Amino acid sequence: MYCYVYDEALQDRRFERELAQIETRLTDLGIAGKIARLALFRDANELIRDEIRGGVTTVVAVGNDMTLRRVLDAVGERKTVVALLPIGPQGAMTELLGMPTGVAACDVLSARIIESLDVGEVNGKRFLQSVHIEERADFVVDHGTYTTTPQRKASVEVRNFAAPDDAGMQSPIDERLSLILRVPKFSLFSKKASIGIVPFSTLRISYETNVTALVDGERLNGKDFVFRVIPNALRVVTGKTRKF
Amino acid sequence: MAKGTGTETIIAHGVRLDGDLVAEGDLIIEGEVHGTVKTQGDLRIGEQALVEADIEAGNALVSGAIRGNILVRGKLELLPSSSMTGDVVTDVLAIGPGAQMNGCISMGADATPKGKKRVAETPEE
């Protein structure tokens, strides 16, 4: 049974026609289901958990990356299948998951190609994409059998699944997270970074003073961050053009 | 600047590592490493790298400085900018013009390590 969680931004009239087309197509494909609408003062977690308790087996985030993020928070450790039906301005997840935007996504949903993705966890908070911490020089990374320290300011990224960039592409199904350290190199003509990448299962990063980490865009403050990978934790509907 | 391919470990320039590193795939060192290094895959040591460690690798391409013993099951290539102080055990060895090599070399199927002690730990006479 499907449940479609509509992002609150979709209340805007400019999405009315597209939503109607999508609902018609879902009905034609036989995958129509309950519709739940996120709202500013409504608890998304409680809303979605109620639906799962009611027998929903697939929760579809209708919106963008942030909508998917809220659905993932609510689904938690349950083995409910999650999907993204992209409408409106999109982030990176649409392309990474191989989901077309709008009505075309309905057919991909119907095909139901499900992948089990790894999920990262930092201090008990789950993330699907990455954690970013600003440039600092006062931290130590404890990998268990060895430690790494920057010799000058470096930014930290712990990545599970993100668009390819200067650090390449990391797989969300390799049962690993990647620690990416970027150490700026300054020259007269450009500012580049020396990039280090270390795959890991668990590690701890300790700072001398409080820092703010961005966990899939949400703030998390602290001095010590304990990371671990949760392999195959999330079942997601993907398209054939997925980037992994 | 090394770019990740998703299957390798890269120690960036400007980063120091202390302890026992066991890499899951290929390994690129452009920073400082102190301890031991092991990989079944390929090892590349960059020109600005400093490695004070005993090393085991499948193949190795060195353009930086190593102080320690190295065991390479396949090919070890020392590029002209490299500096090696320690014993080498390898199957195939290539030393470029200008590379610095100070230590014992053992090669071929009968090669055995000359001892596990790191050069850095040897008491000065």
C-alpha cells in the first residue's frame, strides 16, 4: 500500500495541474494510495508513522530532497520502502536516484526497482548524503588503529552518497562511508585543495572547541562526532539512470 | 592532486597519519605517515610525501621520501625525485636516474626481508 507525502510547498496553485496529472497517472498504473500533506505546524514524523502503522509499505516523498529527508527521519529503522517523486526545483537526489521529474516519475515508481542503500549515522542522527564541518586545524580523527591530524586548516566531509565532484564518486552500497579532508593550497594564481579520502566503517572526530556540523543540511553542534555506517539500511525505489 | 575514484584511500598533503594503516584497495600518500602501511593493492607515494614506516604493498610507485623497510610483492619503481632509506624486498625493481637508495635490496622468489626493525628505530652509533 502506498502513501504519498506532499511537501507543503505543493499547496501553491502553480503545482495544481501537474499534481492532478500525476494522481491520474498513478491511478492508471494501479499505485494510487493515501495522500498526506506536510504542514508547517504539523508533526511530520507522527503523520508518517501513523500511516506505516496503518499498513503502508511504501512511502513516497512528493517534492524534493528536503521532503525526502523528512520522510527518512520518520521512517527511521523500519524496512518501509521509500521513494521520491520529484516536483518543482530539485536538489541532487533526483539525479542520483535516477528519478525523472513530474508525471514521468510515476512509471519509474510503478517499475519498483528497489535498492538497499547504506545510511550514515553521526551521534545517533542518521544521514543519507553527507556531513560537512567547516575548515579547522584543531581536530583529530581516530580511525581505531591510527589517527590523522591536519597540519593546517582543513574542512571535513563525511560522505555516503553525493553528486560526483572533486572527490570523485562514492558508492552508497559499498557498506562504507568516506572521510574527505580538503586542505587548501594557496598559490598566487589560484586556491586549490589537496584532497584526502579514507573509506571507513566507524570513526571519531574530536575538536578542541564546539563546531557546527551540517548533517544533510541540518545543524548539529558538538566537539566530538562519532560516525558509523549502517549497511543496507534504507530501501529506495530507483530509476535505471541512477548514479551508482 | 589526486582525485578519488571511489575505491582508493588518499592521505592528502597537509595531513599527518600516526599508527597502523591497512588500506582496503589502492593507496595514495601525499602527506606524512608514521607507523606501518599495508595494502594488497597499488601504493603511490607523492613527491611531497614523507613516510616513516614499514610498508607492504602489491606494487609501489615512489616519488617522495621513505624511511623504513618496504616489501613489494610485484613491482617497485623509484622515480628520480624519490629517496629511500631502508631495506627493500621486491620481485621487480626500477630505479630512475637521480633516485636515492640507501639499504639492502633483495629480489626474486628467494628474497626474504632483512629484518623488521625500522631505520628510524636503529640507535645511532
